[in-house]
Amino acid sequence: MSDVPVKEQRVTKQRIAISAAMDTLDDFVSTQELHRKLHGQGTRVSLATTYRILASMAEEGLLDTLRNSDGEAVYRRCNATNHHHHLLCRNCGKTVEVEAPAVESWAARIAQENGFTQVQHTVEIYGLCPECSAKR
């Protein structure tokens, strides 16, 4: 992860509502899906504000971020307390958080060999989960 300090965020009604909504979700959600959910609950927040708050929460490490099959960012409350990666089912969207020390060592070595510092990386492994594999 980066050693760059994160800008302190103001605590607004919208940020509290978005954070609370993310606490209720088990699966990844797109910004537009979350925005619709919030409006359905009577929470007034613009789509632009929803995008901004989700992005800042992800930058702070409070949310996991992935790209779905359409390339759209999706978010989920981060369950792991340290850096991790994901296995994603291409069929049902199931995700599993995994720690991968070998990946961390490899990324650090490759960065060092090439003179890079303050390195960040994301690894997402796509496949079929056991349930979807069994259905095929």
C-alpha cells in the first residue's frame, strides 16, 4: 500500500448514509446501484456525491474496489484488515478475499529491480467458483 497520507474527510450526512448502506451489503455494488438503493430508502444524495464518497472511502482502505465484467467499478466493505487480493467467479460474481505473500514479494522485487518506489498493486483472479463449476 502507499505511504502517501490520506486527506481527512469531512463527516457529512451523505457520507454517513453511504457508509451505513455499505455496512448492510454482503456483495459488491456499483455506484449507480447504491445510489438507487439510497434513493429507495429516502436518502437524498446526488449520484456525483455518491461516486466521490465511494472513491474516497476506497482510497482510505475502507472499501474493496473491483472492476466488473463491464469495466465498471464496484465496491464492498472491506473485511480484511491488511492488503489482500480477490478470487472472482465470472458467472455468479462470488468473491473470496485471499492473502498472497508470494505476490507481495514478487511485486516488491519487480519494483525494486526497476527502481520504482511507493508501489501499489491489485491482483484479481477470475474463474468459476465450485458451485458454478459443478453446474457446468
